[in-house]
Amino acid sequence: MRGNFQHTYQLLMSYFAKVRLVDLDFVFDIQTTSSKDKRFTRYFWCFGPPKKTYKLLRPVVVIDKTFLRERYRETLLTTIAIDPSNHIFPLAFSITDSETTESWTYFLEMFGSNFHSYGTRFVVISDRNPRIINVVPKVFPFGIHIFCAFHVSNNIKTTLKSTRIVFRMAAEVLTSSDFDKHMNIIRNTDLVGLQYILGIPKETWSNRYIPMSRYVHCHSVLLN
């Protein structure tokens, strides 16, 4: 609210130290360049209460990013979970200089070290960013990586709005017969859109075929 962005970044360590005074389980990590000026590159933080509550939540995490404005155009990476009532529960955050394979690896490794043990089986939902697709199986070899159906539908190569609508319906159904019914509609009306959809394994976007799908019903809206 006061001062400038440069001064605010200089206060990060002081801010995190003060948070630690009231939240003993607060976790943070700040990385800088190795040069003498110690230029900021990225940092990670998560509060204690989410860590303690995490085991009570659904075994589903949603990862996404957004871009910050003003002077420093950094990237905010976030992880949220879903509680038993399907409410969104923020877990961890990272601000990094840009969205790269390295920044996603850093964020997910920090998240994993604080929220997961090796061998934990859970679901990771994201968009189809190639960097995320490459990083998730390396950091979470036992995780099930699926894609947000809403993002997939928006990227379908088609001029027909109806194709996107039917695709989202196919993503939400829970029976094979309903899934086939919606896919046949697309097959009979939009071969171009169908080819794009068939290029994405249905196990990564359809509730009917996703492993552990009972935890991720209606996953198409979680990233929005």
C-alpha cells in the first residue's frame, strides 16, 4: 500500500520472519542469483494451517499460474486443493521471474517436500502447458496427471461452438454409454475437432476414464 515495488521486495525476508513469529509451521524459501548483487529470482511459501489440514482434503491438487503487473512482471504459481465439500483450499505459492521448466520444477519440488511423502498417490490437475507436462511425472512419479477439460475445450481446433459444449459434456459423464453418445455427436458433425480430441488420451480428461475419478468429478471448472 505504501512505498515502491523495489523496496517491498527488499522487505521479503523481514516479512517472512515476522510471519514465522505467529505461525511456527510457516515455510518459505527465497532464491537469488549467485552474483554479488544477489538479484531476486524466485521464492516459495506456504502457511502452517494448510499443511496440517492437507491430509483431510481430497487427494487432488490443482496447479496454475497467473501473471503479475506493475513494475516487476513476475509470474505467480499456485497450488490449491479441494475439501470434502468441493470448496477450493489454497495450499502453496511461488513468485518467479518467468514461467520456465526450472521454475515449475522448483515450485513442485518445494510443494512435494512439504505436503507429500515418496510413493503418495494423488491427482494433479493442470492445463496442457508442455513445461508442466514434462515436470509433473519427474517430480511426482506416482501422481496421476490430468488436464482441465475447460482448457482443453477452448483449444479444440474447430469453428463450431457446439463441439466445445459437447466435449465438456463428454468430460463430465460417468458412464461409457453417455461418453460414447457425446463423442458420436462430435464424430458426426466435426471431424477436425474430433481429430484434435482423439490426440489427447481420454484418461487425462474424461471423468469416466480418469483413475481415482471419484475425487475429481467436475474437474473442468477448478482452474478458472
